[in-house]
Amino acid sequence: MSRLDSFIRRMTSQKILLEYLVEKVNQVDGPVLELGLGNGRTYDHLREIYPEKEIFVFDFAMNCHPSCAPDADHMILGDIRDTLAFCEPRVGAKASFAHIDIGSADPTNDLAIVHWLAPLLNERMAVGGFVLTALKLELSNFETLDKPEGIHPGRYHIYRKVSET
Ligand SMILES: C[S@@+](CC[C@H](N)C(=O)[O-])C[C@H]1O[C@@H](n2cnc3c(N)ncnc32)[C@H](O)[C@@H]1O
């Protein structure tokens, strides 16, 4: 498969999965966390599909297209490894949904990310809240949910927090 086809498939899956979760996420109280603003594509889509939810966005820097820049209160700048643990005074309630888009192309680096990210994420998620990520999280109090038909089995994962511990 060409890199163009692979990119299109990845973006299509991401959009399908983000939209697939909307009804479920809306049944849970709490804000949405976007880990990885990048150029703002998925943040812009989250704003469209979650008009009623507050969305907090995390990244080292704000380098997105100007049309989809989060306001200062909702853009949390810095290394997520530091900021996620200390965002509670700003974010408030635990999250109903986290979209994690910070994976690398390197499987060893991805394992290292999961190692620090998983416990921090657990702290910030509401019971019943959903996580969509390309990273394979190992959290015993989260269940792995089935994906809608047509999504490549290993490409994305949907998790739901079932209990506090
Ligand atoms: C693939 S891009 C996100 C793409 C974005 N979701 C979009 O649709 O445009 C990944 C982003 O995550 C950010 N990122 C990766 N690791 C991070 C970390 N530890 N702390 C803060 N930001 C991080 C990078 O700076 C980059 O902007």
C-alpha cells in the first residue's frame, strides 16, 4: 500500500472512530482532552462533534492552523508528561473522553510513552469515560471495546474506564 493510501486510511479510521464515540461520550459528564494539537485537524473536528463539551488541548507548543487555535484557557502548553498530572485546577472535572494522538513511529518509543502516560491518564479519566488512541494501553481498570466494522484491527484502540482502581 502506498504511503498516500495508508495516510488516507488512517485519517478515515480516525474520523469514523471519533464520530462513532460521540453518543456514548455524551452520556458521561466531564470535559474532552485532546492530547496532541499538531496542526489542529482533530481538535477542529472535536469542536464540531462536541458542541456542548469543554475541550482542553495539550501540546508542547501551539503550531496549528490559525482557524483552529484553542483559546488560552483551553490550550495547555508543555510536556504532557508534566502537565497532565497538574491540570486539575484548570480542567476541573475528570474527563469523559481523551483522544490521544501523540504516538511516534517507533514501537520502543511508544512503549516508553505508554509507561508514563497510562497512570497519568487513569488519574484524569472519569469512571465510564472513553479513550481513543493508537497506543496500546495496559490498564487493568479499563476495558477494551470493539471497533465499528471496517477499521483495521491493530490501528486504533478504544478503552473505557470501568472502575477507579
Ligand atoms: C500527530 S501530531 C497531532 C495531530 C493532531 N491531532 C491533528 O489532527 O492535527 C502529535 C502532536 O503531539 C505533540 N506531542 C507529542 N508528544 C508530546 C508530549 N509529550 N507533550 C506535549 N505534546 C506532545 C507533538 O508536539 C505534535 O504536535
